[in-house]
Amino acid sequence: MAASLTADGGVVYAPGVGNHHGMPDRASGFCFVNDIALGILRWRELGVRRVVYLDLDAHHGDGVEAAFANDPDVLTISIHEAGRWPRTGTVSAPSRGVWNFAVPAGFNDTELRFLLEAKILPLIKTHAPEAMIVLPGADALEDDPMSRLSLSNNALWDAVRAVRGLAPRLAVFGGGGYNPYSLARCWAGVWAILNDIEMPLHLPPAVQELLRGVAYFRAAGRNPPARWFEQLRDAPAEGPVRDEVKGLCV
Ligand SMILES: [Zn+2]
């Protein structure tokens, strides 16, 4: 539906979409139907040729890569934690439009900005996509229990801002995210950016109450920090750009 709605251009935001591990013949990694791959195929039916898929989820976008690995018109770009399930995405194949950036634990906001500016944004601009999908992936956030990446939501929001306008059709999906508080705040911020809405510093009381009513069955949920409820924006997670990250851009 996102692809059909943007047949003539536009932006669609569907945070519940983004089952990037789904394979043609099997479910995988909490994903059954690979809605991302189906969306790209729908664009294809509508005559769209050059597509970029940018996956910032903490896990490798293996299902989407598998679907389009032999199609150089579809660029699949994935930034994910090195050594984490499904442990693929360790190499790139530029001639086939496959780009992978396996980043170390502790990956910070400065490092994501570096990768985008040094390598990924130029790649996207050179490809000149007619349509683009971005998967921000809230499981790359510091507060998420499923990865050891350390991004703040500022970094994911900046990434969405940076790619907005690089293609006449843009679909932003959600992808993974296993801390309901950081996921909800991250996704709400993406919505604000795409709608040019200024974000409030403090969340309104009704929203804080809603968040506090969410059940979170993990150790961290027993005594959640106030910052999960009170502000939309995380504290920035700037840091050094480590050699392992610089080495991904050569
Ligand atoms: Zn994930």
C-alpha cells in the first residue's frame, strides 16, 4: 500500500512495517512476510526502476538483501552490529548494489553521522533513486535490550532528515525495537520530522501517563528511568569515530 500510495511521488510513514528478515520460502527472525521486499516489487510494477533501501536496524537486513542481491538497480544498504544475529552482512558487493556496514558495539551518534556523510549519502545521490525506503530500527538505540549499539534517537532522526528529499518517493517504516518507551518516542519523533512539526522538550502529562501504563517485562522495566517518560528527545550520544568505523569507508 505504501508503494501504491506513492505511485506519483510522496511520503508514507508506516512504523508497523519492516519485516526485513523474512525470506522467500520461510519466516525468520520475528518476520513472516517481508513487507519491504513486497513494497519494492510493487514499485517495480508501477514502473519504478532505481530504488534505495537503507536499513539502520541493529540487525542485518538479510531478507531484503537476498531478494534484490542480483538486481543492481536496487541498492540495499545495511548498518548493523557486527557479530549479532543473523551474522550475515559482513561484505559488500558494489557491482550488485549490496552495501554492508558491520559496526562495533557502542556505535555512537557521531559514528553514524560519519558513515552517512563519508559514504552512504554519496552512494545514494550517485544512484539517483526514484524511490527509497528507510528503516530507522529502534533496536539500535542505547536503551534497547537486543543490541549493544549506543545511538540516541537524535541520530536516527538526523538520518531521516538527511535522506528526506533524496528521492521523489519515500517510505519510512519502523523495523525492530524492543524497549517500548524508547521505541514509541523514537517513532513519534520520526513522525514529527516528516510532518515538519516542532518537537516539545517535555512530553505532555497525558503522554507521560500513557507511557507509564505500558508493561515492560524486562529487568530494566522494574525501575525505569524518568527520562523514558518525560522527554521525547534522548541526550545526544556523541563520541569518538573509532578506527573500525573509519575502516568501513575505504
Ligand atoms: Zn533488529
